[in-house]
Amino acid sequence: MINKTPLGKTLFGILLIVFSEMSFSCSTIKTANSNTISEKTDPLYLEIEKLGPELTVKNKVPGVAVAVIKEGKIAWIQSIGYSDLESKKPVTSETIFNVGSVSKLVSSWGFMQLAEKGLVNPDDSVDQSLTKWHLPQSEFDNSKVTLRRILSHTAGLSVHGYGGSDQGLPLLNLEESLNGKTKRNGETVHLISEPGTKWDYSGGGYTLAQLLLEEKTKQSFADYMKQNIFLPLGMKHTSYEWTAEMMANSATAYDEQGKPIKNRVFTEKAAAGLQTTIADLAHFAELSITRNSRKLNKVLKPETIRLMETPVLPSSSEGESGLGYRFMNYEGFRTIGHTGENVGWSAALFIDLPSKSSIIILTNGSNGDRVWFPIYQSWLKTVKTEK
């Protein structure tokens, strides 16, 4: 978890009163699954129904959307609070959220589709395949940077993450980003260790993979993902672009003080720029569990997803990854998935493959991790009990 400095007691008190005086909006979507008990009698549903409003008020996060998967199927979706405080617009299953680094998990499906199509080999040198930009020369071997290592954070690359730009400002191109112009400290994407020798989280690697996809397909990354991943999977409310339609249904982002802020936009879309709904992302998690060939609609082969969910060596005490999927160990329980944070947003997707269970949590506040982590703990107790 990220440790954050507590806010002043006076400000906290004022905001607590403001949030408390609002009547919270809660709604539920349940799915057709005869093997799942009704959400109204599901103890986890009832616990989150009570816990969610308390956590959002306490942490100045207006809204949260939660989806739970049981036995490989979406059991229910619960929406709590507001997508926009000023208008008191409620969160729904169709509210758009930015999901931060969960973007990497989803983008990995696009990159692995390139491999299935024969456009790239996961074990070939990425640098040697590029024409528009190349890794700076260093003491390390650029030719050993492969797509497999990039997606598993074992490529030895720099740049942990990105801050984005205020919506409405012109975006720099990928080459400028790779050269460090989108980073306040001017950090370029470069090798900081020999590829394949250690695990080191790198958003910069995913930006390099984004450039590879665009060069190989002659399409923008956002267009490719929409046409080849999202639409075939039925994820109609998911995009790496802030389109007018997306903005109309988007939640408002709120900072650590609970103040509304402008959306951040990213050149580095594969690493941090995904917008989606709780319903769409839950469907994605469902497919990650079931690997149902019919529902995958030829986007990826089941065996490819199984490979992506397998650990790639080396790992370390700092982290372990498959291809896009991270292995997490919160509360001593091993799951796969990803978490993500951008300013004004926080998201988490956890999957327990053995029990075919998952929880997906989206929030529209910088303090969202303080909301989703207790909800994750409640889910974890349920999963452990049912095993």
C-alpha cells in the first residue's frame, strides 16, 4: 500500500460534514447466474454496502464501483456514491473511470495479439525491430530487450510511471516521451540493468511496446485496441482515448483534499491511459478466469492467456509478473491482476484463479486506495472461508 500523509484535522472535519450530509446513492446490477446466491443475501455484498459509504466519506473519495466474480461468472456489481459531487450524479455500472496502471494489464492483450498474428516474436529484440526510435547506448545489451521481458518487468528499463497532462493541452508524441520530455525530471527510457537479470517495474517499457505496436500495425495504439480487442470482446465503453462519448459518462476526478480536478491525459496510453466501466472491466476479468473460446471471439487463444498468467523469471521481493498480469501478495494471499493510480483515480483488479473468484474496484479519488484496500480485505475473508 502507498503511505500518504494525513490531512489536517480541520479540513478533514469540514469535508466529513459535507460528505455526511449527502444522501448516498447505491445501486446494484446482478447477473444471470443460477449458481450464485442473491446479492441481497450475500454477506459480502451486505458488508460492502455498509462499508463503502463509510470509507468514501472518511477518505474524501466521492464514489466507488465494485464487481465480484464467483465461480468464473460476474455475480453482482455494486455502485456507491457519486461520480460528480456538485451535480450529485450517482456512480452506475456505466460510469467511466480512468484505471491508472491497470492499463498495462489490458494493453498486454494487444501486444500478445501481435505475437499470435506473427507480427512480432516475444523473444526477438524490440530495439532492432524499431525504426523511429532506439534505446540509448549503454553498458548493457539493448538487443536483449524483448516484448516478453517488457511485459513482465524484467527488461531492465527505466521510468516507473507517468504523471500525464491536463486535458486540453497538446500531447507530445511517443518519441518525445521516450526521450524524457513528458517527465518533469527529463528521465529517458533507457537500460538501468542487464535485461533478464532482475525484476524492476517499468512503465517506460510499455511505452516502448506501444511504439512497437504502432510501427507494426500502422495504426494508432488507441484505434488498434478498440478495433481488435475492445469491440470484439463487447467492451463498448472502454477506450484509451477521452472521446466526447466517454467524457459524457465520465466520473469527475478528485484530489487528496476531495477537490475536483481536470482529467489527466497521456501520450503513454498503454502504461496509464485506459478509461473503462466497472461492467467492462469485470467482463475482462471474467475472461481472464474462464478463457472461454467463444467469448474470446478470436481476440486471444486460451493458451496465450494461460501463458500470460504464468510467472516469468526472474522475480524478486519487490515484485513478480507474468505477461501483463502481476502477482500480488496483499495480506499474505497470492492473487494475479493489477492495481493502478493516477491523480484523481485509483483502481484494483484481483483474481484468485484456483477458486475462479475476482474483485474489481474503481474509484474517482486520489485516496481511492484507502477505499479499495478494506473492500479487498472483506473479499479476501470470503474467499478464504469458501475454500
